[in-house]
Amino acid sequence: MRTKHTPGTWVLDSDPGGRLYVAQEYQGKPGGRICEVFQNCLVDPNTKRANGNILAAAPELLEQLRNTADMLRSACIVITDAEARQMALETVAEARAAIAKATGEKA
């Protein structure tokens, strides 16, 4: 298993009181709540919704970043230009650091 977070697709939803939350999708609908997206005097409603959208996309973003880092690392074998290969390896390292931050692991 590659993740410790709540599995599955996450979606942004709201309750009848207008509170936004991220939930695990269950049978095409929001299921169990993962977190509430808060708003205060420093966060306007549009920013609150944008924060919720990025939180709900986090599992997919993480998986795609993992896949992209793996593919780029594999592509480094055929990159013949030393400068381009170094840039690709640095990008892979940055991606792995972001993955470690997201998963709570060491980079």
C-alpha cells in the first residue's frame, strides 16, 4: 500500500448549514467526512472554496506526481544531454520531496 490517507476519491461538498467539507466519495456521492474547510476574516468565500478544491484533489495529485516522478526518473536513462539529465534528476528530487511532505515521510 502506497498511502496511509483515506483511500478513494475525495469530493468537496457542503452541508445544509453551508459548511464546506471534504468527504470520501461513496457510490458516486459524498460519504464520510475527512475534514471541514474553515473560513475566517482572512479567508474570503472564494478562497475557502479554492482551498477545499485543492484538498479534495490531493489524493489524485499525489498519485499523479508519483507516476510522473517515476516516469521522469526512468526517462533519465535515455537523456543523453548531461545538463538536461541533471535538470530532470533535480526535478525528480523536488517531486520526491513534495511526496514526502504529503505523506509525512523522510525525503
